[in-house]
Amino acid sequence: MDLITLQEAFTKSGFENLAENATFTDRLLYGLRVCAIGMLIVFAVLLILCGVLYLFKLYYKLSQKKKAQPAVQPAAPAANTGADDEELTVAIATAAIAAARNDSDAAFRIVSIRKID
């Protein structure tokens, strides 16, 4: 195939294949068919992209599981005074929230702690 044939193949719309006396309905159906094929191609590519992103997510989760975190040994309890109890409660709450979020850095601040009856 030479360059002119390729250029003609890619620049023609396909309406040339219809008869010159084709009805409006025939032309409309042809246009709708081309539109549907184009939409199918677009959505197929979007589904492929979704699949690739899902695979990236799985790969990231698997790589995070491979990085085994060493078990944290609890420290021996020390004698606490009344003022230290509040600080200890805040520290425990902060550690529990950070552990639940799988986050080692606490990007939050505990303002108050109230007992729920």
C-alpha cells in the first residue's frame, strides 16, 4: 500500500459506501452505528484502565504486607500518680487511634476525653 491509499483509508468517513440515494433513516442508522462503536471503544479502554489501577492497588497492598513490622513489646508498668494518669490515658488513646489507622505518625491532637456511661 502506498501513502495515498493509506491517507484515503483514514480520511474517508465511510458515508461513501452508502448509495447516493440512501434514505435519511439509512444515513441516521449508519451514524448511530459509528457512534456506538466509538462509545464501546472508549468504555473498553476505560475498563482496561480500571483494571490496571486495581492491579496497582493489589501490588501496593501485597508489598506493604511483605514489609513485616516488628512486634512491639509492652513496657513494664510504672508507678503512676494522679496527674500522670491523664497523660497516660491520652497516650494510650493516641496510640490506639494511630494503630487503628495503620499510621505511625500522629497527625491529630486529642483535645478532651470523656467517659461514656
